[in-house]
Amino acid sequence: MKISLYLETSVPGAYLDNGDPFRRDLTIRWWEHELSEYQVYSSLLVQREFERIAEPHRSGYLSLIRPLEQLEIAEEVAILAEGYIERGFFIESSSPMPSTSPSHPFTRWTIW
């Protein structure tokens, strides 16, 4: 039985990160040689985040996650996440990835 792995935006983002060649090459090597060892999932949330990226990067990100099984996000999960954000458990900050586009919409959440 394979270990399940959920990929959010940072891994595909690193795959196409021309601003950090070491990070990009390491991610590409992992993707091509080790990804198949896992049961890999993504979600509609990740897809929506990538759809907000301008071309030509959008197509690259979407093509990376297209073959992955998509998890459905329950309404309860979305409500819980919003509650965490509203109560200050997470704060929105700029993501260090991907550096291929200076005006990317990626965000990451820091737990306080």
C-alpha cells in the first residue's frame, strides 16, 4: 500500500521555479523518480489557485496537477478554515514561490 500524499501549490510551483534552479531541479528529480511511489492527491482549491496565474505559467502548473486524483473539499472544511483565518490562527503572507512571476497570487498561511 502506497503512502498518501497531498500536494498543494508549493511543490508544482517549485517544479517550474526558474528563480531557484537548485529547488527546481530537486523537485523535478523527485517528481520524475519518486512521485510514483506515492498515492498523490491534489484538490480543486489548488487548481483554482493555479487558474488565477497568468499565462504562460498557468498551463504549466495545471498540466502538472491534471493527472493527480482530486480530493473534494467538504463545506465543513472550508467553514473551519475560514474560522481559523478570521480568529487569527493563520495569517496570510506572501509566498516565496514561484519566482517565475512577480505578480503571482500564491499565498501561504502561517500558524500563530
